[in-house]
Amino acid sequence: MPEADAGGVKTIFQLIEERKDETQLPPARAIESEVIVVGGKQAGKTSLINTFMNKVDAPKPTTALDYKYARYSPKDGQSAIVANIWELAGDTQLAQLLDVVLVPQRLARSQVVIVVDLSKPGEVLKTVKYWTEAIRARVEVCTGRPAPVDDSAEVRPVGIPVSIVASKWDVFEEKSQASTEYLQIMAKTLRYFAHANGTALLYTSDKDKVLLGVLRRLISHHAFDREEVTAFQPEYTKGVVVPAGRDNLTSIGSPPGLEGATSRQRLSDAWTRTFEELFPPPEQKGDQPNRKKHVVDSDAYAEEAVDSMRAQKLKELSQRAARLKAEQAAAASGAAAAAAQAAGAR
């Protein structure tokens, strides 16, 4: 596949200042799409983006919200397509920044990639469930149409293309020591939640070029209107590849102790219970009964300079969506005026 041209790496704060600089950012006339990458801390989000862009740069710590772009030029002479790539740092602490990059006027050309770290299995399901619901809630705000909740529905789509990318498959496989139960429960649980939310599921490993190729094609399909991924590999002893809409409950099977037809909520609860019995979330590990959560009360430990800077940066972030909306409205108005003038000339 043609390589995407790597653009300059910018934080969102730098991007705001340079938005008008056509030498730094792609031309406004190009078709644009949005690729939003979220997920666990140090799960491999930056590495995933570098893989998509065919870059070999060493990953650097992400500052709140980082921006890159990739350009694809079709050979048939059609307009270039530019993918704006946004990476939200950390785990869920900065989830509110999703509101800045997932906006109504760009919703139709947006996709979200949720990255989970298989080397930390206890955090995987928590991350998947949190982000699928956060994305769904944001989509409902953008569309103004809350989706009805039907507990009998097998699939409840999030509303935009979403892919769950489970990184470090090779590490998890090695840690599992070929345990059929570990491999099976991880794969089947992720397959269930991907299917129930209408998302794609893909295992990746830095050592597996085939899976990395599938990753590029998966993101490119929505970012650049490229061909969709046709591979389907649900076998839990291998790298799982399940495009959205290709799975079904019969193939996935039922969680232990829950056979036959049942409601969506019962299935979700049963798979969660089965998963957490085998992969306890960090705060529930039995060998750490006195472990305390590292929760900091920002008001109790506020430092005026830090809080002031944070407030300023968040204000700048919120202004980005407003600026983009104004730019788009101005462009639409100009196009309408030009069309009216052309009609009058006739």
C-alpha cells in the first residue's frame, strides 16, 4: 500500500498557534479525516501511530494531547486525503479531551482506536469498557440523538468506527505459558465486547509484520477510504483479527455457567465476572490486600502556578473546536456566495 507521508509532530498547544501556517499543516482544500487514539498508559499508543505512518522514531512521552498527520494521494488524480491523528496521553485522567477532538462537524470522518496492553491483562477489560462507553456518550452529544437502550439487542454500535487494538500479544502469549484457559478467556471476552459494541478487534505485536500490516489497513480503511480488512482469524492461540460485523455469539460461545439465550446485560456481567476471576483488576489482587489507590485530591494539593497553567491549556484546547467550526462556516459561506454570483452572471 502507498505510504502515508509523516507530518511534523506537534502538541495540541503548538498546533493552536500554528493552525494558520500552511507550511506546517496540510492544505485546507484537502479532504480530512480524524484518527483518535486512546487507551491505557504506556500501552503502545505512540508506537501504533508510528507503525501506521511507517515511522521508526523512538516513542516519546505524550503531553496531554499530541498531534500528527498523514497524507494519502490516490493515483487516480483525486484530491489528497489528510488524516489528522490525535493521541490522548495517559489512561482516563484526560478523557475530557475527547470532547476537543471528537466534534460534530467532523464526526462523519472520525474513527477511534482503543489500545489495550495485553502484558497487563488485569487492566484490559476495564479500559475497553470505559472507552467504549465514553466514545458512545460523546457521539450521542455530537449527534443530539441518545441511542435507545435495548437489552435484547445483540449488538449496540458505538456510532462511529472503533477498533480495539490489543498490543504486546507476544508478551501475553509468553506469560500465559500456553495456558489454554488464559488465552481462550482473554480472546473470547474481547471478542464478545467488540461484537456487542460493533467494533473491530485486532491483536498486535512489534515482532509480527503480518499483524502490523493488518493494523495499517484497518486504520487506512476509514482514514483514507482504502479497501477494508477481509481477514478473519478468531483462533485464540494466534493473533486475533476480527473486523467489525464479522463475529457472532454462536462463534464466540457462552461464558462458563451461562448457556442458552440470555440478555445483553447478563452476558456482559457473566463475561466480566469470568474475566476478572482469571485476571483480577489491579485494585482487587488478592496478594495486595492493603494496597491503596493513588488518588490525589487536586483541590487539597493545589499549587497556584500549576492550576493556572492547566486551566489556561484546557481553555486553549476548548477554543480549537470553536475555531475549526468558525473556519468551516466561513468556507461554506464563501462557497455559497461564489455559487450565487456565478448564477447571477448567467
